[in-house]
Amino acid sequence: MSDKRPATGLTVRRTTDGVLLVELAGDWVAKSSIPGLRAIEKELAGGGITALAFDASELGRWDSGLVALLFKCLGMCEANQLEFRTETLPAGMAKLIQLARAVPEKKDAARSTARPPFLQRVGVSGQAVWEGAAGMLRFVGENVLAFLKMLRGRAQFRWADMFLAMQECGPQALGIVALINFLIGLILAFVGATELARFGASIYTADLVAVASVREMGCIMTGIILCGRTGAAFAAQLGTMKVNQEIEAFQTFGISPVEFLVLPRMLALILVMPLLCIFADVIAIAGGFVVSTLMLHVTPELYLSRTVSAISLASFLLGVCKGTFFGVVVALTGCLRGMQCGTNAAAVGLATTSAVVTGITTIVASDGLFAVICNALHI
């Protein structure tokens, strides 16, 4: 005697009393090929149907695939106001359908995809900006108080942490700072030589490279490099500590996280950034020197003399001061985003990205503000 089951199939036929009988045969599992509802939809569209019933005498194994099909049939019956009969279905399946019909879906259970009104979006954005600005000012105030406590010798931090941070953001960053600023010097020399050659003033390329590097490009490029390198590292380090609840542990033991974690990093950047800016200026001038001596046929002595005469003490100190300020910005934005990090791995990535974006934006905006102030003061 063969125990072979019939193939999976779905046939429909009308009875004399207006009932559409759906005959189910074979195994109905999600991984197999399950017939569609086209035949049932065609019969319902023809009209004259009062109820939908099933014949499961030839039904084999079944799982959620058949349940999903029956729920679709139930929806069609409710849409056409037809009776849905479950007496001939397997007991477990009939109970599932009965439970679904007894407890309908709540209208507010599904997540709403409606877009909020324009004024609501503006209000939410404005509130987020206000809260972000307030948090930044609060964080700056905490760091100022920590710095004052450090001057009085009462801050809770270790000098070894500061020296370690100085090594990470100072000597270890010399390579990338030298590469970027050397290329900036090359670019400035190329652009300056191309434009000044129209007026027969190629010799002033040395002046252009020297002034642009010392006043603007050296400090701003170094700040942007450290923002993407050191600021992101600060955010990732503090964010990981926030995930591991190490910052909460400091607070439990009465240790200020701002003094112990943020202050050493800020002091390290304040001390290192002036030296990095001077190094960047020298490298950028060296890039212009290479272009001028090899392509413009300017003698090394003439280039160096023009460079020394073009750089004033005010321009040099302005670049160093701006670089120091940019170092404070990098430390504040990186540590702030790290302290504001969430409690999962994705939040650490978001904090790192936010630290880089915020730092670069603040550096560029503050450099524009410096330009306006220097123009007003005739510096």
C-alpha cells in the first residue's frame, strides 16, 4: 500500500447553496511552492457567493505558509461581507484564526509613517539646537572650572595621562601633518606662480606661500587633521568607556570625569598645537621652496630672503594663537561627543562621526570669525 501524498494543490468549486469550497491537498509549507489565490479571487469576483469553506481531507503537513494564505482569505471575506467557515480545518489552525478574529489589531499599535507638520519639524529642530548649544556651554564651563582647580593644584588628574596624550597627538601626528602641509605648500606655489606670472611677478610666489601658510593654511590644516585624527580618537575612547560604564564608575568613587579624562587631553592639545603649527608652517614653506627653485628658476637665497621679509611677527603669532584655539576646539568637541555617547556600539560610531563633523565645522567658522576680527583691527 503506497503512502504517497498528493501534490500540493488548491481547487475551488461552488456548491448548490452558494458556498465556495476550497479543497486543499498535499503539503503546505513555506519552503515549497504554494499556490496563489487567483482562483479564489476570480470566483469571488463573479458574485453569488455567500460563504467560503475548506476541505482539508487531503491536506498533509502545513506551517505558517498555509496560515498566511488563510488569513488573506479571511481578509477577502471581510471585505466582501462573506461568511468564513473554519469547521473543516485542522484544530490548531482553526484556533489560530479564531484567536485572530477575537482580538483585532489595535489601530495605534502599528508605527505611524505620517510626516509631522512643518511647524512641528521646525520646533523639534530648534529645540535640538538649543539643547545642543546649552550642553556645549555647560561642558565648556565644567572644563573652565576644572582648569582653575588644576591651577590651584586640586584637580583630580594624572600628569602621566597628559604626557601620553601629548605623545599621541604630537610626535605621532608629525607624519600626516608634514605630508598634508607639504602638499598645501606645493598647491599654493603652483596656483600663485600661474596667476602672478601674468603680471611678471613670479618672485612674489615666495611671499604668497609664506603669508598664506603662516597666517591661515598651517594652523587651519593642522586643526582639521587633528580633528579627524585626535578628536575622533578622543570621542571613540570616551564613548567606549561610556558603553562599558567606566565613567559611571568614576562618578561612583567621587572622581570627576571632566577632570580625570577631559582635562589631560585638553592640556595636551594646548601645549602641542603651537609646536605643530610652527612645524606645519616650515613644511608648507618647504613645499613652496621646491616648486619655486625647480620650476620657476628662483634661487634658494632669493626665495628664503623673500620669505623672511614677508613674514611679520604679528602674522606668526596670529597663526600660533589660532592653532592653539583650534586645539581647544578639537579637544572639546571630541570629548563632548564621547561623554554624550549612548550605550551601544553603534552609538560610538555616531559619536566619532559627530565629533569630526562638529570639530571641522567649528574650526572653519571660527577661522572666518578670526578673519573678520583681524580685518577690523588691521592685523
